[in-house]
Amino acid sequence: MARSIFLIFFGISSGVLVAAGTFAFIAAIGIVPRMAKRTQTQRHIRIYEDAITLGGVFGTTAMFMDYRFPDVPFLVGVYALCTGIFVGVLAMALTEVLNVVPIMLRRTRLTKGLQWLILAFALGKVFGSLAYFLIDGFYVL
């Protein structure tokens, strides 16, 4: 009995620490204010923050609860779109904070074709994700 209580406490504590680290990372790279400024929707920052928090809670509980979408393909598509937008925004915010693109451009002396480079990055991410999710046995253990 004491072992089970310890394991429950340890599991909840670990989950809280990982969630705190994830949200601290999102706050540190400044996704929400940067996205609100670029889209000129600063008045909706509270909604963005609530959506991120609810998404984190839903994503965490989905790991150990069996959520099922209703048989409405539209809802699954909306979920997939929102997940893709989140991952894309997180990746671009991280690269912007780290100044990866400007440093790479300066080192490679690339002056023309930047839009093609960014398109290649995006298409590579899309095709890699599609291969991972659609081709059986493609993932690496």
C-alpha cells in the first residue's frame, strides 16, 4: 500500500515538473506575445494563454485516459490542423529566438532564394511527418 502511494505521488510530482518546464520554455521563448504582435491581436492574449494551458492539460490527460473523437472527420481534421499549427509556431519561435536562420544565411553567404529555402524546410517537415504517420514501420524505436 505504501509503495503504491509513493508511486502515485512520484508520478504526479514528475508530471507537474515536466509540465512546469514545458510551460516555462514556452513562456521563455515568448511565443504568445510574439504571435499576438505579428497578427495584431494583442487584446486576445488571455485567450491564447488559456488555450495553451487547456491544450497542455488535455494532452497530458490524453496520455493515460482513452479519449475518443466522435465519428466526425471534420473534428479530427480540426484537431490535426491545430496540432500542426502549434508545432509549427513552436518550431519557428524557437528558431527565431536562437537566430538560426540569420546565422545560417550569413555563414553560407546566401543572398537570393530565401523563400525557396524556407519552403524546402516546410515541405521537408510536412513530408517527413506524413511518412512517419502514414507508412507502417517507418518510425525508429
